[in-house]
Amino acid sequence: MRRIVLWIALLVLGITLAIGSTIVVQQRPVAEVSYVSTPASPAIAPPPLPQPTLTAVPFPQISDKARSLDVPIIMYHDVKPLKDVEWDITPEHLAQHFQTIQEKGLTPITLAQLIDHFQTDAPLPPKPILLTFDDNYLGEYRYAFPLLKQYNYPAVWSVHTHYVGSQAGKPKATWEQLREMVQSGLITVASHTVNHLRLDTLSPEKVDYELTESKRVLEQQLGVPIQYFTYPEGDYIDSVKHKIAAAGYQAALSMSLDARVERVANQSDDVLSIMRFGQSRFEEIVGTIDH
Ligand SMILES: [Zn+2]
């Protein structure tokens, strides 16, 4: 009898344990499901939609496809009612350029858009053109910046840091004025070195200084990353391209004192020697755009 009672007791205990463990096993997935099925909090963002991936060509190349779309870059210097030199422009003449850009359906783009297009074939808006202003003249701030705001056109400002705010000779814009332009969202500031000296006349150490110190000061004063460089005093220099890249710049604007060398940006050697047209050729260049 005792043995039977013992067997029954063991049987009851076994059944109890079996049921208990089944409940435990069943509760786990239920608990997980109930956690997952809780309505998503509005703070949790939906998963990002898949984006087409654009493959970049190796730096500093320009993609073959991008070479087929002509993008002129116009280079301006001082804007003055009475021109000092031939490459200055009057405010009235600059306003005519902007009017022409609008009438011809051209779209001023940013340098970032152009570099993205050069490296990944990212599409550009219709009839793209890039406007650039060199040497940070006060006349550029006084006359070109209000026009850019009026038309909502972006532009590049190439600034040599040693001359910011200088009133000697042709006056230059101040840090405060530069900050105002950057904060407008229309102006991309590029480094134009510290002292505006031809880089192939300097020692390697001085080239490094001109490249890195100008970037450091511009970033400190303006609070934005400085990603682009503009060669001072003429054409690009092959021997310093690697230094420009090493200093952290993603692209460099060039020019030529020989109008025959000027060409559309997409025909430049690479993104460290991007060619521009002097503004005196604006009507000629814009007249040829028909795409
Ligand atoms: Zn310059």
C-alpha cells in the first residue's frame, strides 16, 4: 500500500512538473510576441527606404559620364561702379548677367553639387552654371551678395585669410560680413591661401602652411568645414595637387591667364584642377549653352 501511495505521489509530482515546464516553455514566445506586437512608439523612425547607390570614381578623377555635360564656371573679381581693372565688373553689368541667367533658364549650382556629379554622376538641374567670386573684395559683398539673395543663386567665395577686413588698396570684406554670407546658406567659402602667393614659388613647408593655416582659420572663424581650395595667381600646379588633397580639400578651382586654355569644368583634368572662365567671356559662353 505504501508503495502504491509513493508511486501515485511521484506520478502527481511528475505531471505537475511537466505541466509547469510546458507553461514556462509556452510563456516565452507569448511574452516575445506581446513585446514585438506593442504599437510602435512615434519616436521610433520607420526603416529608411532603399536608396540607389551611386558609385564614386577614384579621387580625384572625373567620371566619363559627367564629362558629357557642359558646366561653365564663371570667375568674378571686384564689383565696382568704376572699374579699377579690366576683370572688375560694374554692379549694373553683373545684374545683367543674373538677368540673362534667369532668362536663359540656367540653374546656378553649388560646388558640392558639381563635385558630387563629377564623382558619382549624381544628376544636375537643367543648364547648370557655377558662379565664383575671388579675393573677398568688399564690392563683392556690397553688390554681388544682395543680387545672389535676390535671385536665390548659390556662389563660391574664395578668401585669402591674411587680407580679411583689410582696408588697404581694394578693401576686403570682414569676418562678420563673411559669417553673414555663410549663414545665408548661399555662399560656399573656399580657401584661397593665407597670403595669395603663387604656390610654385614657395618652399614645400610654406606651401603646407598656406594650405593648412588658411583652412584652420576659416573653419575657426566661420564655424563650417572648408572643403574646397582655389589656386591663387593663375593656373593650377600639378606638383602641389597631392598637398591640397593631404590638407583635406575635396576639390580645387583653377583659372588661366590664357583665354585659350579656359574651358568648361567637365573638361578639366580632374577635381583638383577645375577650370573656369573669366567673367568678360560670360555672354560668349552663355550664348553657346543650348542643352
Ligand atoms: Zn585670387
